[in-house]
Amino acid sequence: MKKIVLAYSGGLDTSIILRWLQENYKSEVIAYTSDIGQIIDKKKIIKNAKRLGVKKIIIEDLKDIFVKEYVFPMIRAHAVYEGVYLLGTSIARPLIAKRQVAIAKKYKAFAVSHGATGKGNDQVRFELSYSYFAGKKIKTIAPWREWKLQSRADLIKYAKKNNIPIPRDKKGAPPFSVDDNIFHTSTEGKVLEDPKNSPPEFIFQRTVSPEKAPNKKTKIVITFKNSDPIKVNGKKLSAAKLLAKLNIIAGKNGIGRVDLVENRFIGIKSRGVYETPGGTLLYIAHRAIESVTLDKDTVHKKERVMPEYAELIYNGYWFSKKRFKLQKIIDKKRNQVSGDIILSLYKGNVSILSRRTRNKAYSLKKVSFEENKTFNKKKVENFIKFHSKQLNKA
């Protein structure tokens, strides 16, 4: 029997897709789940898949790989899309797609499938990664672009017809569209679709509101080595455990919320609410440690390539030659970026208390306002004169 590998979460959408694939392609579906730190109920995933007649269910723990090989390189780049989005959903899709193709090859499946909608970015991210690893050898099935189901109401009707459980949110209504992993949680749909509506507090899953955060400041030390975080408060942790710890600390202090109207790759504006607590701390801390360890030219070159790097990730180009090239620029002097950053967290705000490093890029002698002989004033005058002549040049 022909086989299809489906990126399966165990939720409503992918359960409907699973049944639809069985009916329309007369194929065996392999349910594949990447555990990248999302809220996951493995027993429920297995139960729901078996209820739909699935024989092969694969759940992989990819948390460390995801953080170390995908999130950390992105943090090193300070990648932010449209000024605020830390790319939590975008960065997850390439790894899932890569593993899907590998499993499809292993079990000789003729196709891979995903649950991304026909209006979203994820369909592009999945399929560009499929293309990179499978080319034309493995077919891509995108149900949302093929089936006749047009709305959430159609899906619920189909689910009822096929005895597929319909989840409810905290208020007992059909759920928002939620994506989460160890790096972030995104929430879209329902009242959030209208930008004039404020997000209801109950949708937030990993951050308390700043108003309800502790009245006392929290101090935290993040240690970097070769540009990656390795310790929190002096304790060495694996990549996934380090990020998980930062998520808890930052979340309790109301840090990491973003309400964004973004420009999707396919040309639609959409509104989403994002929570990236630990990632926000890493972004701020990493910028801080680079400020005292890297030279001006390196820092500014990184700043210039960052918007393009971030857009490549957002658009699904993680495995592109261009992204690989930019990563080399970003990582060129990463071996110089080591030290401690001490942060103060308070009611949604993050302050830098201290930057400590053995790197000699920052010179106390040169920067001191006290009289010293390490800085030639005449050279400064000549420097200004040179640049005065540049003002009228095109």
C-alpha cells in the first residue's frame, strides 16, 4: 500500500487531514510528530492516531537539536522580522520538514503532507524545505489547497461526521489557532483577526501580565561561550534545558509578549500575539555581550545583513545558499564572544546590570574621561576634516 508521512500534532486540523488523506489517496498514513518543546500529550497523539487507523506513529524528541542548531544560530544573528517578531514559528518548520523527508525515504513513502493553510506562510516554509531535501522524488500534498473544505465551520462539520474529537478553549469555545515550541507560542484567529480588538488575557500561556508579575526585581546571569549561551546563574545546562529555564524565569516576570500585525510572505497582512520569554532574554543578553567583545566593523556588518537574514527565515529560506552565506558572516568572529551578562527583570522590562568578559575589545584606558595619553587628539581632528570633505560627495 502507498504511504504518506504527515506532520501530525494530534489536534483537530491534522486529525481531519489524516482522515482526508486516507479517503482521498487510499494510502497508509504515517503520523509523524516532532517534539520541539511544544505542549505535547504523547498518549493523546497516539490514541487519536490509532483511533483513525494509523499503524505507524513516530514521535521524535528534537528539542536539543532545535535549540542548538536552529534557535541559537538565529540568536547569534539577532534576527527580528519587522522590528519585533523573533521568528518562533518560522524557525521550527525547516527541521520538521527535514525529518519528514528522512522518514519518507526510510519507509519508502511516495509523499509528505502538512497541515498549513492555503493563506499562511507555513505552507511555503514546509514545501521549500521538502524541495531542498526531496526535490521531485517525493510528492508534496497540501490538503488546504486541494480539498473543498473552506472554513473552520466546514472542518468541524467534517470532524463530527468522522467522529473526530473537537477541542475547546478555556472558555469552552472552539480554540484559537495556536503554534508553540520551546522558543515561543503564537496565537491567531477569532477576536484577534480584527486589529482593533485587544487580546484577551486568557489566551496567554507562558507569560503572566506585567501587572501581575512580582513586585520584586529578579536578577539573572547568562554566560556565553563562542557566542552561544551555556550557563544560567552559573549552572551549565543543555541547550534545551537552558532555554526552558529562561522561559520560566522570564514568563513569571511578564517578559516576551508581542502583539503584531505582520506582512506575510504571500502578501496578506495578519495579526498575531506572540510569547517568546526566554528568547527575549537571550536576544537582549547576546546583543549586550557582543557590544563589549566585537569590533565596530563586525558589529555593523552584522546589523546590515540582519534584516535580510530574518526575512529569509520568515520566508522559508533556511536551507538556501543565501542564508548559509549570511550565517558565515554572522559567525565569523563568534569565538571572541564569551562572558557573563547580568540582567534585571521587572514587570515586563529587562535592564542590563553588568557585562563581564576577558575580551580586550573594550578599553577602559581609551574610553576614560580622565586625561590620558592613549588617544591622539590630533588624529581626531584629521578624522573630522576628512569626513567634512565627504559631505558633498554622492
